[in-house]
Amino acid sequence: MSGCYGKGSLSRGTPLGLIDGSEHLILSPSEGMYLVEIGVLVVLQCDDKVLLKEDLWKHWLDHDPSFCRKFIVYKHFREKKYIVRSGIKYGGDFMLYSGDPNTTHAAYVVKVMVSDNPLWTDVNALRRVSESVAKECVLVYVSFEDSIDETHPNCVTNSTLTHVLLKRWLPERDREIVGKKSEKVKDQNL
């Protein structure tokens, strides 16, 4: 089996560039980096030289400045035993499955927040999409100790994650939370 990124199957068809009949494995940058980090994947350059972990890290950062944060979140959920897949279909970065993606639905859409001040119209759009497909929406903020260099893989060990679960407030469902105030709203037929 050989691996690649950015090339591969034509929507469940034969992979592009299939010459010798071998199957191609398509990995996201976070998946690939995770497999390199745990020692089960070796990435080769075109000249068959092994690409070092630090060089691969720099390569992904050059293509996506938020790669470091996305990788940290990906690794966190993998270590929590979730199966992590791309969330682009629903406007997020990742989808989290508690079981086999072929037999279970994803429970969460995860968005890695690269700014402390997101556009709340974007966040609301993500929440609405995730709600329409019966998934919980999780925003994840990654913070670092002072003077951490995100351009080196060692930044992963000096990071802290904050999860924010977004839910729509429904008076019918959340009545217990507000107590008597919700009864006043009900009496006014609003």
C-alpha cells in the first residue's frame, strides 16, 4: 500500500495514478502527522529520502498556518478514543465518532478556533448546520504557555485546550434552568 495527500480516489472510484494495482491511502495532514508521531508511518520524499517529523511539520504549516492548533485538537480527540474524520462537509474541522463511522453517526462537529474573537455569524452558521444534522457543535480553543514556538512539533506538549459546547436554548427543553421566569413567559404566550 502506498500513501499520498491530495490525490486519490474519484468519489469511490479507481484512484488516480494507479499504475501497479496497489491501493492508495489518502490521509489528512493531521492524520499523517499523528501516524508519524506514534511511529506507524514513514513519509518518503520523491527521491525516497525519509521526511523528518520536523520537516513534515514545517511543510504543513506552510500550507495551513493553523495546522499546529488543528493537529493538537486532532491528537487530543484520538487519545480520547474518538474516531476523527474531516468535518468540512458540515463547516467544521473535524467530526467525532464514538464507534465505526460505517455503522454509527458522528456525535460532534468540531471547529478549531484560531482567534479569540470569532465572527459570531460564522459560529452561528456552524451551530445551525450542526443542529440541522443532529450533531453537537464543539468549539475548541488552543492556548500555549508564553514564548511557545508553533513552528516546532514540541509545542504540542505545552498546550491547553478549552472546549465550548454550543446548544440552542429551547424554552420547552430548558425550562428547569430559568425556573419561574419561564412560567411568566409561558403565561404571556410569547
